Amino acid sequence: MEEDIVEDANHVLGGINNYLNQLSRYHEDQRNDQFYTRLSLAEAHLDRIKDIIASDKYEETQDKINGLKVRRDVQEHEEQANPLRKTRSSRPGNRRYEIDGDHLEQLLSMGCSIVTIAKDGLLGAQIHPNTIHRFIKANGIKSVRARYSDLSDDELKEVIKGLNKTYPNSGIRQIQSMLKVLNPPLRIQRDRVAKILAEVDPIGATMRWTQVIPRRVYKVPTPNSLWHIDTHHKLIRWNFVTNGCVDGFSRLIVILQVHTDNRASSMLCDFVGALNKHGIPSRVRADKGGEFVHINKLMDELNGEARSSFMKGKSVHNVRIERLWRDIYSKVIGKYHDTFTMMEENDILDIDNDIHLSCLHYTYGRRIQRDLDFWKNAYNNHPLRTEKNRTPCQLWFNASMRCSEQNNTAMENLFRRNPEDYEDIISRYRNAENIPEPETISMVLPRIQLPLSIEKKQQLDRTIDVLRQSDSNGLDIYGDVMRFVFANIIA
């Protein structure tokens, strides 16, 4: 009889553990009162059999219950970190929320929808969308619908045709985001962009559809938890190297810079600039390239050694940045690769001639960077289908606010760490040119200067605008630069 009682008690214990596992899996969907009621029931049933089951099993299950309580308390604390205050009024009914109009305007300008702002509690608490709609109407704030541009189809077609020519292979969402970052910005409905893009580039639309492939789920806890950094070498034949870095959580591009060398000092300079703008990440992942040596030392000094602040490994594990390189090549860098190849085939460019290379760098360095800057801005503001159409900027900003009270290195660095604690460290790395280059870079690209005097270089800057409109992707500008240099070359 006693064995039967113990067996039944263990069976009940198994049911309690299954119940707790379900609560753990779905606790975010439970209302607070509902969650605590169910957790209390599980604890009451466990208390009834504690004298029958083994003490270690009882303690293990009780620890699981206590852990769920702590998780829920932490979540409540995060949700209440910036609660919306309610105004006092003599009117009957619930008191009104005190909404920050400037904060709401900022969220709307970032492209956040009313439903997202309301349900995600981006104003400090979860409220009904109608509350925000009423506030917008009462305070004369421009509604989401009123923010769309009234461009005609013919005018829009010309704009999209130009973007498609400059950034080929770009899809609907990316073209839509490029329109937003134009000057002046154009906010256009997705359906209109899709229709016109299909007319402008029907073959490209079909090709993009056939290239869609399923991908594994990638997860890190918060913004700045892990940055992926790498260098892109598709143009290295012509001494162009692109440095890139992306935040793993939000896919926000924090570095996208072209250089005419592959020095560790150039990579470090870009990285320090990203730290100043986006904060110090908890960890950085890179391959085993020698150009990351200085960043490795800097991260160890900032966050401490023996905690994998800088992780080196194979490129296949650096998934975020490797995926980004594919887009950058097909939509920005690829056209320059084709142009430079054509220039060599037609004897317009000789890569063994330093004068030719210096003219190439002078002509195309700023043109490539201009295209990268525009594409980066558009990418950071384009909606991600797998993230409920939130943009990388929205994901980074909103999640940073939501997770600001979490006790981890990324959020500690972003919100609570005193800049005086690390300013001395960063300042030692800020003058990257004074730091010796490591010997681990297999082939260091030389820095090639124009063979001109200072006065003639200034005259060249005034005479030729390398960023001017060109129907030949800069070939005419390259020719002008070559003629000027050969006419004024230092003997």
C-alpha cells in the first residue's frame, strides 16, 4: 500500500513538473494575476506531497517554482521601469495617460506603427491604440497616413528607375527604404513600390523570388550583445577594402567604410567611431585576420579578459556579416567590380602603374563611399519581414529602451557605466596611426598617393567634382583626373 502511495505521489510530481514547464514556455502570454494563480496552485499541490516524495525531488521542483517567480518579477520590473503617468482630472471615468508628444513624434518619424507603439509599450506602458490616435488628433500631430508622399506614378517611376540603376538587385523593401532616406524623403506605400518596380525591373523581380531560401533562427539577448565584424575583399585587386560591422540582435550596420589599404589601424579607427556612436558591445566576433589585432586588445581592456570579449573563428560562424556582404556586393560593389574589370580589358587602367591606381582611388574612393553610406542608411531603415516589419533602427532603439534595466554587460555599458571608467582606454586607441601595425597581416596593401604637389592637389580638388552625375559610372571623371595628373605630375 505504501509503495502505491509513493508511486502515485511521484506520478503527481511528474504532472506538476509538466505543468511548470508549460508555464515556463508560455509565461509571457499569461496575465499577471492568472500566472500567479496557476503558480500558487502548483505550489499548493507540491506542498501536499512533500512528505511522501524524496527531499531532493521536492527541492528541485520548489526551485523551479521560485525561478519562475523571479522571472516574472524581473519582467514586471522591466515593464514598469518607465511607466506612463496618469493625469488628474475632475471628469468621470479613468484618468488619461500623460503621453510625451516629442517621444511619440520621434517614434512615428522612425516609421513605428501606432499598433506597435501601443502594444510594445514604447511610450512607457502598454496602452490601447485608440488612446494614441486621440492624442495625435488632439495635439495636431501628423498622422501616419498623412505622412505618405503624394507623388504621381510617373514621377515615382523615374525616381525608382534611377535607384534601380544605381543599386541593382534591390527588392521592394529596400527600394522603399531608399525612398525614405532621399533628400527630401519620400514615404511611399509598399503596394505602389511593388507595382512600379515590377514594371521597371520585371526580370529582377522574378530572380529575387527564385533566390528566397529558408534560414536558421539566429538569437542573441539584447542590442550590443554581439557585433559581427569583417573585411570585404571583392575589390582588393584594385586596392579597395571595405570594413563592415553589424549588430547581431537588430542587424543594424554600425560600420561600412571603404579604404585603399587593409591596415589594422584603419579597422581600429572605424571601430572606435562605432563605439562613440552606438556604445561598447559585450562581445565582438571576427575571423582570424590580422587586421583585428588592435580591436581584440581594446575589447579585452574595455570588458575584461577571459570572458571572450573578442571571439575569433571561421567565417562561416560570422553569419550576420557574411550575409550582409552578399547584399552589398550584388547591390553596391558589383557594378564597380565590373567597371574596373572592363577598364583593364580595354587598356584604360593598368594596375601595375601607381599613377593609374592613384587616379582610380581619387576618382572612385568617394563615389563608392557615397553609395555605401546611402545604402547603409536605407538598409538600417528597411522593414524586416521576420521581425514583424520592424527596421534595424527600430529594433536597436526599442529593444535598448525595453532591456535597459537588464543586468548584462551590453546594457550596463550602454546605460549605467560611467564614461570616465573607459575614456582613458579608448583615448589610447583613438590615434590609430601611432599604433604599430601587427606582423600577422599576410599582405599589406601600400598607400598610393597622387604624384602632385600640395598646390596642384588643391587645384585638382577645386577643378574636378568626382561626385558629379556620370552616365558611365565615373569613367568620364576618371579620364579628367588622369589628364590633369599627367599634365601636372611632379618630375
